[in-house]
Amino acid sequence: MLSQEKKLCCEIIRDHGVPVAEIARQLRRSRSTGQVYETLQRLQETGSRAPKPKSGRSQVSNVRTYRLLARTYPQNRKLTVPAPRLVRQEAGVNASNSTVRR
């Protein structure tokens, strides 16, 4: 994966008519990985150096929330059904029962 600075360098060097293989050599990247080529291709198609949006469902919570749930949920997973609900209320987290039980 190229950094934003290297992507900008790719764009500037390409505007001067330098071939992709030469750009890869100057940036010390392998031609075979396609990082430079894919960056320039994305720039040509979308007009932006930003990465493509990822597929799949976005996460509702973050790592900190998962840690908090893991710390507050008791080790005994065979508790009654209201236990996950109480844990969510105590932690102030909006998560499903299955997320809490994980």
C-alpha cells in the first residue's frame, strides 16, 4: 500500500510522461505488485487518490466498546437471557445479545 505522499508523487511523475515501470523504480516499489499501476488506474477512473470503499457491513462499535463488553460480561456465558441486557445497560453500549455473548 502506498502512502498519500507516494501516491501524489506517482501522479506528478506520471504527468511528466514517465512510464509506470520507471515510476515504480523511482519509488523503490516492485512492478509486479501493481501498487503504482493500481494507484494511477484509480486516479484515472475516479479522479481521486482515495482508496475504494470497503465491501461488507460497517461495524457499529469500535475496539474500545468490545473490550468494555469483554471486561463487564461475566465469564459464565450460561447465565440467563437478561444478563447481556444488563451488561449493555451498565456499559451504556448499543449492542445485540449475540455481540455481548461473543
